[in-house]
Amino acid sequence: MTVQRKIASQRNWPDHGEFRIPGWVYTDPEVFTMEMERFHHGPTWNYVGLSCEIPDVGSWKRSSVGLKSVVMTRDKAGNIHVVENRCPHRGAPICWELQGKSTGLNCPYHQWRFNLRGDLIGVPFEKGFNSAGGMPEGFDKAANGLLKLRSEVRGGAVWATFSDEAPPFEEFVGADLLAALDRIAGRGEMRLLGTSRQIYKANWKMWIENARDNYHATLLHTFLTAFKLFRADLPPPELNIFGVHTTGKVYTRPEVLGDLEADAAQEMKSLRKDYKLHDWETVDTDRYDYEDGYNIGFQMFPSSMYQPHLNVPSFRHIVPLSVDEHEIRWTFFGFEDDDDELSERRLKQANMVGPAGFVTAEDGEVLVRSQPVITSSADRDQIIEMGLGGDQSLDTMITEKAIRAFYTGYRDIMGF
């Protein structure tokens, strides 16, 4: 609360309210600290990883919740746990590698040993040596295990919270997002395809905004428009905004591709009619994961999203590192009943995103180039008024309403 009062006394949101974003939300270290306390380490549920990443008893993988390192494990009974990657002895990280498989977790520093549930089961020299030294007689191993997070597995994904005050997972995400998660799980057992990671010198919220801004994709991304994968003049996704979360229904192969000579098409400088693709499977979606022919993506507050691209579903995990740096972790997956041809196609289409993705490489470039400009003019505001013109009763992709919804929730939680 001290941090909130200090920042609130120094910072005021612009008079235009939801239609402006102040530059200092991307640059102020104290604001960033408050975000971590309230969003990631506070009463929220955070994405940790996929259950298929730890398929066997003894499997574990390191992940992050905000600035804190955590480990998800699978115990002897097959249950999944999430523990803080911090030894209670002297604060050293338990797991240094990204992932592994073992019968328990050992701290490299002084070899304190924990089981896969995070319980402390062994302390070298606990009784000392030759009747000297050791831990005090009343030392209770049961009270000194790893910090255990509350965790849930839903939609094949592992979610966790540090807070005892966070509402139940189902209440936090709501019925719409639960339905989207259950739709993924209903497709079948997941099969891990691969992961990619990249660090960006930009504030973590820029990726949140980017994913909620549909119409930029038709202006920035030549690949999408050239091969008729996404156009601002197509029927818009069925976007649902509920609090700080969103879901969007996107048809896999829209029947209406739009008129290439239409006025809207002429404004898309990235639209190229002369591009050809040598391997059409890179963009082909004639095999559907769902019989109804559409995918549902979602963005779950504070920093994760499920974003199917054509035939390759993936989770995107936004990991803040500092006020002007974050990491993006993509996890791509298919399903156990995939045949070899479909698995190969999913791998090809995974090239849409990631560090050198046909699409997201351009997003990363824009964000990284924007951060120093915003930092140099942190007293200036960003305008988010798109979608307020014309007939507002009509659905359209040419809008920033999802960004406005995020910052409405953001301001409520931050107290701005």
C-alpha cells in the first residue's frame, strides 16, 4: 500500500481517460514494481507451462511467475505441483537447468533435498559431526520445504498463484475462458512439438497491446495479407471482452476473402498480389482440429495467451524482466492422434511465429524500436481512439477497444 500511495501521488492518468495511455507506464521502475506485486505475485492466476512438457513421473521444468522463478513437477502419483525455485536455506535456486527428470530436487549449494511435492526430506549434517554442529534439536523439516504455489491444470495447461487470497481458478477466469480451455482439452491429449524463446528490449505490456490490436496485422505483416490469411476487410473475429480477459473466435479458412480492389484493400500497403508460396502447406488449413471449422484464441490476464495459427496451436508466455525488457516463450503443440503428415504440417506452420517468425519478427522489431522513443518522451501520451468513428454498432477489426478494456482493468487494479 505504501508503494501505491507514493506512485499515485506522483502519477495522474491523462484527462482523456480510457482513450490515452501515459508514456510513464512503460518507463517508470516503481510502476513496474507495483505491477509485479499486484498482477504476477498478487491474487491472480499465472500460466506456468503445459502438462505435456512434464509427461513422466519425475519430470520437472523451470518457469516464471513474474520475476520469480518456479518449477513445475510431476510426482510419483502423477500429480502436478508448482514450487518456488528458491531453497529456504540460503536462497539459492534449486533447478539451474531448464528441465530434467529425477526422483527429487537437490539444492546444488548445500545439498538440501526435496521430494517432487516440495517437501524437505534431507539435510546433510543435520545432526552435525562427532556431536558438534548440525541443526538445532527442534528443527522441523516439515515446516521448511519449498514454497508451494496453489496450482490448477486446465486445458492441458498448468496455472499457479502465489496468493492465498486469489479467487478459485474458475472464478478468476470466468465461464467464457473456461469453455475455451475445455475446448482445447476436448480435442485430445497434447503432444509437445517444441518451444522458442526471445528477449525483447521493451516493456512487457507492449506485447499485450499488440495481441489485442487486430488491424495492425493487415498493415504491418506482408505475409498475412499476401497469402490472404488475415485482412482488415474480412469479417471480424467474434471478440468477447470480460474484465481483463478476452476470447476471440477466428474461422480457420474464411469463405469471404474480400475484394482485392476494395477501398480498404488499397490502404493496406503490405498487400502484395504478386507473391507466390513454393510450399503451400506452410499456410494450408484443409485439415481442421475442430469440426465447426474455427479456432478460439484467448488472452488471460496478466501475461499469457493461447493463439492458434492455422494448424499449429501455441501458448505464448510473456515474462517481464525489468521495466524495459521482457522475454517471450512460445510453446507449440499438437495432439497424440496426429498422423505424421499433420505433425509435419504443424511444425512448418510454427514458423509463423517465434523469434524469426514470418509474422512476429516484425512485431518484435516495432516494439524494440518503440521503447527508446517512448522512454525519451515518457511525459507524452499514446492515442487509443480507433474504433470510435463510423457506425459503432457494427463489428469491425479496425478498433482498439480490446486495448482500452485492458487498461480500464489495469487502472482499477493499480489505483490510477
